[in-house]
Amino acid sequence: MKIFLDTANLDELRKGASWGIVDGVTTNPSLIAKEGKPIEEQVRAICDIVDGDISAEVVATEFKAMVEEGRKLSKIHKNIIVKLPLIRDGVQACKALESEGIRTNVTLCFQAGQALLTAKAGAYIISPFVGRIDDMGYEGMTLIQDIVQIYKNYGFKTQILAASLRTTNHVIAAAKAGAHIGTLPFKTLDGLFNHPLTDKGLEQFLKDHAKAFGNK
Ligand code: G3P
């Protein structure tokens, strides 16, 4: 499973990229707004840090405007993936942009039927949100499993990007379900490294080594 960082924060991206395990970045209008810079500027800076797919989302909600905004975003850098909300005009814009060779990520997917429509429109990526379904009291991971099954049944090439992953368990379950990509906030990625037995084991190794050989 590819790992993307779900942030527009440059410090988090630099840190994550330095570990050598970040394959791409997802942003959305809320994450861009948090950083306070216009999307073109922020996304260009992100492209300089991470060499991989970088999703930049349109804020237009009407077909023609979405296509125009998508074209503009795609010109920022060759790695830009145009992110579109999963509404009727968004799916229509996905079809139009993909037919021009502009790759799209269709976002805000909450049920498998929406993912079927998105694949039929030829999207490069579909983004189902796990955590926000959990928030409603349902099992978000079922959505990933259902989409994996449906895309497999018909050989759809659209990549499944598990979004709104907030815990280590979310990440493991998305990988087990067969998501192609998981996008993680920095905190979730950082947490994936941790296990108390790793720390305890390392402490003991170093102690034993120092006892036998000193601190050299
Ligand atoms: O970027 C979309 C998604 O990953 C947001 O996650 O935690 O705000 O539901 P969350």
C-alpha cells in the first residue's frame, strides 16, 4: 500500500519525506486554508518536498468552472492530481478532465455506489472516508472492502485511496482490505512507528552491549 500524507503543512511534509516512506500527498480546501497561503503557492512548495502524486482540490461546484479550475491546478506541476468532490458535476468534470489526460482524485465518497460511478467516469483515484463513517456509528472499513470487491469484479483501474484514517488500526485494516493507498495525518504516520516492546527491547540490547563492551 502506498502511504500519502494528508496535510498541507510544510514542516510535517519535510519530516515525513525525510523518513523515505512517503509516496504522495493529499490536500483539501480545509488543510490549505489552515496554512494561510493561496493554493497555487502552497501546492508548488509541496511538490518541491515530495516527489509523488499531490492532490489539489477545486472549490468550484459547477461542471464548467470545475473543469477550468482543474486545468489550472494541473498546470502547477506534473505531479498534480485534480481533486473533485463526488457530486454530479464532479463526476462529469472527472470524465472531461481524464479525457484530456488530466488525472483526478474523486473525494468525499461515503458509499460504494458512488465509487462505481467514479470508476466508470475513469478517475485515477477514488477517496472513500473511513473515520467520518465511524463517527456516524457505522463501520467505515466495510466501505473499503466493498469497493475493493466491486473494482476487482469488473477490473476497474481506479486506485482506492483510504482517507480519513486516524488510527494505527485503521491503517492496518485498510492495507488488509487491499486499498492501493492510505492517506494519513502526520500524527497517524508518526504513531505507526511505535511499540513499547520495540523501545524495551532496544533498551535491553544497548544495556547488555554496554555491560560487555563499555559504551564504545
Ligand atoms: O483529506 C480528507 C480526509 O482524509 C479527512 O480526514 O479526519 O478530517 O475525516 P478527517
